[in-house]
Amino acid sequence: MNWVHLHLALNHVPVLGTLFVGLLLVAALVRNSEELKRCSLIGFVALALVSIPIKFTGDFANEKLAGASWLAEDRVTVHEQAADQATTGMFLLGLAAAFALWQGRGSRPIAQATLWTVLLLSLVTFLLMIRTANLGGEIRHEEIRQSGVSPACEKLHLPWQS
């Protein structure tokens, strides 16, 4: 296994993790379950911590592939910028979740506003993550690229923008 393989294997964790832990938080809010709330918050903190090595594997993968004839550097740059945004979102989400856990230390209740903020951050982070994953896939998979759109044009556009 090399850095490219490791990066491709690990980068699914925060994308899918954010979705599933976010759904767990929704269930916790609907059921008003303190245990599920704390479990989902711990999950978000764990995902933020896991995102650190994933960012490094991406940097190492880029170094390993530098100079490959098939590699479109502009696509890598767009993916890397999106990854920086998604990683920032993940860290903010992890910090908000850690704050909520601190707020609920002992048997204190966690403020609803804090939980809803974490949920909103998880949605934004998930959208940033799927955008990053899609742009990463476009590096090697022509079949998922938007026809006729250059990477420079995709640079700052989110999937839901026209």
C-alpha cells in the first residue's frame, strides 16, 4: 500500500462519517436522548481527529503522483483547495461538538442552541466533504467530470450553484 492507496481508502471516513453521525444527531434530537446526543458529539470529535492524517495522506499522495503524464495539476489544485475548506469545516464541527460535550459535562444538559449549531455545521461540512470527494474523483475518472467545464471554472462553485 502506498500513500495514494491509503489516501483513497481513508478519505471515505469523514465523508460517510459526517453523514451517519449527523443522522444520529437528528435521531437524538427527535428522541430527546441524552445518550445519543453525547454519542454523536463524540463521533464528530473523532471525525475531526481522523481528518488530520487524511489531510497528510493527500499531501503525500500528491507528491507521489507529481509528474505523472495523466495527472491534471489544475484538477489536483481545485481538489486540494476544496479539501482545505472541508477540513476547516470538519475542525470547526469538531470544536463545536467538543464545546457541546464540555457544556454538558457531568450531568448538565447541553443547550439546544448548541446542538442545533452542531447539526447545521455537520450539514455544511457534509456538503463540503462530498464536493471535495467529487473533485478528487474527477482527477482520475473522466466519466464523472462535467463535460465542457474546465477545472478553473469549477474552482469556487459548489454543486448546488448554477
